[in-house]
Amino acid sequence: MAIDNIGQIGNIASHSGTLSRTAVATTATGRTGASPLPNGSGGSGDTVTLSKLGQALTGQAAEVFGYLDPKSRKALDDVVANGQASVKDVVLALQGEAKFALFQRTLGETADTSEEADASRQITEQRAAFRNFRQESAGKRREITALTAAFESGAIGGDEALKQIGDRIGEMKGIAAKHGQDGEPGFVGALDHGATVFSSKASRILQAGDGQGGTSIASQEEQDAMSKLGSLGFDATMYRDAFARFAADRT
């Protein structure tokens, strides 16, 4: 990992999410962020009533709907009532979310191959190494920030600032080498490799599940509905762990 660009160093930590979900999330949802759904604040909060939408749902969609908290149920009821989404949209989206959650459970319960286990080990080791690098180099980063500010304020000349900043970068490269973050695989390399490996695992499970070499968790219609509700703000910040709890309770 080249560290000449100091701005990149602080961005690397953002890659440390759960790889199994990252590997398949685009296939399963295709969501983008947007304005939030109504928050249902007009209700009594913890009081659970069966809404018009709730009464219209049947089967698995109704079961999944029951795992949502009152605020989330009210929000879905509102977007149907105001015409932003149809009952069919909600049914399809809930079915898709249920499939995704069940797949995530299967993914977690399926034993890793030796390659997958090795990728997990590398990620764990490189995450710890990167954390140690960040901690040990923190002082150098602060010094670079201070030198930059001093140059911008005129307290130090450009040549001297460049020399001192170059010295600090050299010292940071030495720290990076000490912790194995100056080349491959490094933390980012381990994450990239892991994403590829676990994407292959997801495909392997999908193909075994339907016996027809399928590559999608949810149908296109369900994915479209999930994307539509996602554009209205029905995402993880709204429903939190509702679908994971639904999947965990399935026998």
C-alpha cells in the first residue's frame, strides 16, 4: 500500500465492513440513499395496531412485516397511503428482504473452504496490523498537519516545509513496513482478496440452492421493489435488524 498520499491513509478504515454482505449486496438490493420515510411520530410509539397495509399482507410478507417496529410499519403504511408505493411494491420488497436475510444466514452457517478460511485469517491479521500502524503513525500524521498549517500561515518556508513533511512521510513508510502495510497484501489487499473469495462462496451457495446455476438471491421484480422502497428511505437505518431476526427464527 503506497502511503505517499496521506489523505488515503485515513480512508482505508472505511473498508472494514462485513465482506460476505458486501460481496452480494449489489446483486441483492441495488439501493441508493435518499430522503427518509415519514417517521410515524403521530402514533403512540410502542402501541401496535394492525394498519390497512398490515391487513392486506399475507403469507411471508405478513410474517416479515410483523418483525418491523411500529415506526417502520407506520412508515410503510404512509408511503402506500400517499401513493408513493403500492401494496404490491411492499409485498415484493419484503419478500426480497426475507430472501436476502435467509441467504445471509445460510452464508454464515456454511462451512468455509480452505481458501475462504485463509482469506478470513488474512483479513483478521491485516486488520490488526493496520490498526497498529495507525496507532504508531498517529504522531507523524499530526506533525504533518501542523507543518502544513505552519506553511499556510507563513510561519515556515515552502522548502523547509516540504523537507520536514518528506521526512515524516519517510518515517511513516518505515512504520508501514514494520507492520506489513507497505505492499501486498496489506489490509486493503486482504479485503479486496476476501471480497473476491466470499463473492465466489455466495455464488457457490446460490447455485447449490436452486440447482440451476442461479446468480440472484431475489427475483428482478423483488429487487426493483426493494430499490424503490430504498429510494424512499426504507433501508437499514429504518428497519435495523428486523430481517435478521426473522431469518434467525426460521427453522
